Amino acid sequence: MSGTLRGLLLFVFLVPLFLACSKDSNSQSVKTQQYFVEGELLYAKHCSNCHRPSGKGLGRLYPPLAQSDYMNANFEDVICLMKYGKQGEIIVNGKSYNKFMPGIPSLTELEIAEIATYIYANWGNKQQLVETQEVGKILEKCNE
């Protein structure tokens, strides 16, 4: 089964399940769940090879996203680096990482919002829903 078909089937079956099990039926909760599911698929496709499916990173090469002090303190930078990449040293949870991270220029604002919602709502990070409009405003300021 192709990855796209598997992702579509996962989305078709999981979203109604999330909706049926949701105690909070407001549209924000539904939107968060939709973004989370889509973000998980996009993360698996674009990010998990380096940052691992668990979000724990890869040794001293690629920093963790799980319980990341860098992510929690540098939200706008994280949004920018998804699209444009990052070069130079960063400190994550007290450890230095200095490997170039290529951006993914083809990602849309919606896709970045979905990935961000997934990685921020997962693994002990502080953010939840990341809105597409917020991503658009942040991307306009990148590299200023």
C-alpha cells in the first residue's frame, strides 16, 4: 500500500474517531485534531528521518524536538526554519548542535501550521494549535 493511500485511510478513519470521542465539541478542538493528524503524516514524511519518529533526535547530530527548551523559547524561529532552514549553532537542552538544517521551501503555510501543531502538541512541548494565519505573519518576518 502506498504511503499516500495509507495516510488518506488513516485520516479518513482517525478524524471521525477523534470527533466521536471528543468531549469538547467546539471548532477549535476539531481543528486542532485535524491539524495534529495531518501534521503527524507530514512530520513522518519530512522530519522524522533526522528528528526520529519519537522526536528525540539523533545523538549529537540532530536535536530533539521532544521536551525541547529551544522550541519552547524560539517559536517564530522554528516556524521559519521549517521553510527556510537553519545554519549555525543552536543550543537545545544544554547541548550544542551545529549541523545545517535544510528547509523545505515547498511547504505551504497550512502544512507548516499542521507540522507545528503536531510537534508542539506532542512530546511535552507547550504550544497547541498553530494557526495558518499566524504562520503566514511569521514567515513574512523571516530573514529580516
